Amino acid sequence: MHPAVLGIITIALGVTGCVGYFYFSNLILDTVIFPARGRHAGRNINYANMIRPWLFMLPALIALGLYLAYPVFKTLYFSLTERIPGGGNAWVGTANYEQMLKEPKFWEAMRNNMLWLIVVPALSTAFGLLVAQLTDRIRWGNIAKSLIFMPMAISFVGASVIWKLVYDTRPAEQDQIGILNALYIFFGGSEPQTWLTIPIWNNFFLMAVLVWIQTGFAMVILSAALRGIPEETVEAAIVDGAGPLQIFFKIKVPQIRATILVVWTTITITVLKVFDIVFAMTNGQWETQVLANYMFDKLFRANDWGVGSASAMVIMLLVTPILVWNVRNARKEMR
């Protein structure tokens, strides 16, 4: 069967199944379990209304349990066991974590992840805020926003291929097709540089890809927040003699601080899970390993499910506090 036809059938069956589930579950609840008749009709309706939200949430809860909760507990189990060649798992306790903590590659990945966490959210949020402010003051601002947001439509692997060409290195006697090397030679550089093999600095070259992508996301969210600032506060500041920089930093930024933090933490979560960019551009070589790549190498290359699962739990532990904090802030904003 053609993949397009199979896709259409799958979508049709999915939609029909959802509609059928909600219709028949509602029908059974109202007519079979709690029929609205007799002396206790009012009480039955109350019980039905208490159960109905859980009934509607049941498919989502099953999906979350099957595809989120179960894999987490299974990964935790694998991180505390070791695979036996004949089949099955043997309990080893924290031995996988101890082995992981002894490996220099793990600490290299941890160091690089911390570096990404410091640089990428800060630059992405700062550039997004700057672009949001500047594009609101020019006539062709919407066109500029569209161009800056465009990288968000590109996959991380696609963006990595584009930037790999930017960093491309050819022999000195050949023309450089990489923009960075072409500029380097044009401004007097003697030999083209292999940018992605220079330790420490190559991490910043990889970070540039994610900053390029996430700036558009930050710009869209922060632009909406800036437009939500009451004009009266800005006009009052102008009347009091405040300059553009004072209005921006002392009037606008404090009023959208919560939105800035949400953008910052959202990008932080993305950074902690970064994998595609490093895998596509350096494959973790030249001291560019990050935690997700370390986990991939252990699980699928070394076939070490214990240490690989342990590194996955480390990533989850790093992401969870930020995620919880983000959700709490969002609830506060809603209230």
C-alpha cells in the first residue's frame, strides 16, 4: 500500500476512533451507568459530571503512562542492572553510575552541557528580545521577523548541514566555499582553519546553530509580550523625560520579566536535550561530546544499556527541576 494512502487511512481511523470513544463513553455514562431518571436523578447527574472529565482524560492518561511513565521506570530499572549475555538482567545497584562517573567522556559531556546552558539560553533570549524591540520600530518589521523566524521551520539536522557548509574547509590552493574561511582568507588569514576541530572554540561554533534557530522562537514570544505592555506607562515615562534605553530597561523589561524567564527556561530544556546538532556536525569528536550523545554512544554503539540508561536518568534529573519551575510559573501567571 502506498505510504500516502496508509497515512490517510491512519488519520481517518484515529479521528473516527476518538470521536467514537467520546460519543459512546458519554452515552454509556448517561444512559447505562447513571441514567437521569427517578428520585435520584439529580444525584446521578452529579456523579456523572464528576466522572466525565476523568473519562475524557483516560486516553491521554493511558498514552502518557505507556509512552512516558513506563519508559522512565524501565530506564531506571536498566540503569540499576546489567544485561546477561544469555538473556535477562542482573541487579548491580549503583555500579553503572559509579562506572559512568569514572569515565572522562562523561565529564567532558557534562562540562560541555553546562557551557551550552550558560551561553545558548542567554544569547537566544537576548537576541530575541533585541530583535522584538527593534522590529517593532521599523516599517518592514514583519518581513524581518519572518526571515528571523524562518530557521524555526528547519530541522536541527537540516540546520546542521547548512552550518557545516558555513564552516567548510578546503585546501589552501582551492577556493573556499565555507563563508567563515572565505572571510578569514579575505582579511589576511594565511591558512584556512578547520573550525570544528578546535577544542573548546568548536563548542561555540556548534552553539551558534542552536542560537540561530532559537532566536526566532524567543523573538515571537517576547514580541507578543512587548505589545501587551500598556501604552500609558511608556507615555508617562516619555513625559518624565526618560530616554529610549531607560524606557526599555526600566519600564518594558521589568513588565515582561516573567515571559523572559519562561523563554529562558524553555530554551534551557531544549539545550539539555541537544543531540542532533552535535551528532550531525562532529559526532562528539574533538571534545564536543554532550550528554545526549554520550547516552547514544553507550546505548547503541557500545551496547552498554546500564551506563547508557544511567546517563539518560542524569539528563532527566537535570531537566525535571527546570520543567517543574516552568510549570509553576505558568500557573502563577494564569492565576
